[in-house]
Amino acid sequence: MYSDYGYYDDGPTAVQSSGRDVSYCRRRFKSYDVRSGTYLGRDGKRHRCP
């Protein structure tokens, strides 16, 4: 994905999370994706959780 700042952003990368982190993020964010460890923010971008 091309960024407005003139460089390429590969997007979110896979992260390892503990079971507690995953449970928390799943409860907190409906858009949480376990594989990437991210959720879709109100700004339309994916963010890491926690």
C-alpha cells in the first residue's frame, strides 16, 4: 500500500499474543483479527491490540 509520505507500507504483520491478550481484544473490538493481531479503527486503519 502506498503512503501519502512517499514510502510503501506493507501493512500489519503477524504477532504472537497470549491467550489473555486475544480474549481481551476479541471482547473489546468486533473487528479484531486473530491472525494479524489487529483491529479496524475508526480511522479506517488496522491497529495492533493490545
